Amino acid sequence: MNEQHLSTRLEKVAEWVLPGGTVADIGSDHAYLPVYLVGNHLCEYAIAGELNEGPLQSARAKIRENHLQDRVEARLGNGLQVLENRTADTVVIAGMGGPLIAEILEDGKAFLDDVHRLVLQPNIASDHVRLWLRQNDWHLMKETVIAEDGRLYEVLAAERGAEDPYMEDEPLEKQLWIGPLLMRTKPAAFIQKWKKEYDQLERIRRQLEQARVPEASERQEELLQKQNWIKEVLS
């Protein structure tokens, strides 16, 4: 991956940012995405947010290499603090765990007032992200699963004015875990992801059968519930 050719998951992220305007990429990793977006005229201006000085300097070097100092800015800050005295139309947080993404959003809520879209790519535990979005009136408008180098990644996009995608006739916990829109569309990588998840739950459940502790039975019930949800969605 480089600033001319993004990974498959970041290509999807780039596809879902709002066209034009400003994009803030939190935890930018050498500013690949901001440079790509501006260089391909997918946005007018971009902010590459970095937490540490080393990655910040790498991002600035990449921006200089591409002669985009007037349209891409690397800023040092913790999460959404890089938006202090700045505004962005789209905020991207990609390549982190779901709990960390939710924490960054929660800690930086004050900087989201002028943001119109969130594009989020959690590596694990996407349910933490969906829960934060729902609790803070950000509605999912798109979600998909991307297969890349033997791994499966979820990409989510949310806006405040979007229609609430959650179904009344399905358990909320199930929808947060699997994804309310993905439960409808079921792309090929989604099927692959949840078949693998089902097999993993089955292995854990069999291990618990060998345990002789009271907590094992309760945990088995939880796993069986999740396995039933997966079977329902894949049927």
C-alpha cells in the first residue's frame, strides 16, 4: 500500500467519504489516505491526525513528497483533538479495535458538531462502534465486509440525519453484533466472516464442556444464543 494504491479496505473507506470538503483521518499512518483523497480530487482538503511525533513527521514527509502541503495538513493530537480550531465534513477512524474507536468518539464528541459523516473501520468488536453510534444519534447508512489478505474487515458509515436501520422484530444485541444493514444485504465476505465466527464459537463451546466450573454452563448458553443468531442470518 502507498499513497497511489490503497489497501482494499481503505479503498472502500475512500469511496464512502463525502465528496469535496474536508476529511480528517484520525490515526492516519503516514497520511496515505489523506494524500490519496486529495491527490485524486475526492476531497478539497485533508487533515492527517497523529498521536505521536514519529508518525507525525512521517506523515509530513509523505505530504511534502507529493507536493500537497497547501491541501493536506498533519496535526499532532489525541484523537479528535486534532480538529481543534478546524472543521471537517467527514471523519475517518480506521484500523483500530472497536472499543478504541468508540472511546475516541466519546472523548471527542465536542469536536463532532460540524461533522456530517463518520467512516469507521474497526478491526474487531464492531458492536462497540454501533452501540456508540446508536446512543449518540448517529445512524448507520452503509456497512459492508471487506476481504483482504486472508482477513475480514467491517467498514461502517454513519450520519446524523440518516434513517434508523434497526429492525423492531430483531433483538437489538443481535443487530449490534452482526450489523442491521449487513443482515439484509449479506455480501459474500459477510457470509465468510460469520461462518468462521460460528466455527470459532463451536470450538470455544466444546472446550467449555470439559470445564468443571459453574460459570461454564452460563457461558455455553451465551455461545449457543450467538450461534443460533448466526444460523438465522445465514439461513
